Amino acid sequence: MPILLKKGAYRAKPVREVYIPRPTGGCRPLGVTALEDKIVQRATVEVFERTIYETDFSYCRMGSDRDAVSTMRWMRSIRDC
């Protein structure tokens, strides 16, 4: 899995659909995500929290929503290169 992530080739597994009985009768669908996908999602959150939020906005006295928007535009521009 780490190699696929580094190459950008990782693809999430399909969500497994399970039906849960309702107290009033019938069933409702529930999507169950694969454990591997949950691990990748959590790792992504950790990376973003450490790299973007803490260093760019947390300790900045003059920080504002404009700073956040300009940073996100910059990140999009380097991603497209």
C-alpha cells in the first residue's frame, strides 16, 4: 500500500453495503468502508493538519481567510505542474 500511495496509484476499495433492520420494519442501507481506506484517510488528515494548518495558520497573528485562500490557490498551482 505505501508504494501505491507514493506512486499515486492507490485506489479506494468499493464501499460494502449492509442492510440494517429498522425498528418500524424494513431495512436501511449502511456503507462500510474498508479498513485500509480508513487508514489512508486518517494518515491524510494527519499530514494536512501538520503541514497546512499548524505551520500556515495556527500561530500567525495577522492570518486571515485571505491567507488561507491564497495558500490553497498556490497549492493547486503547484499540483497542476
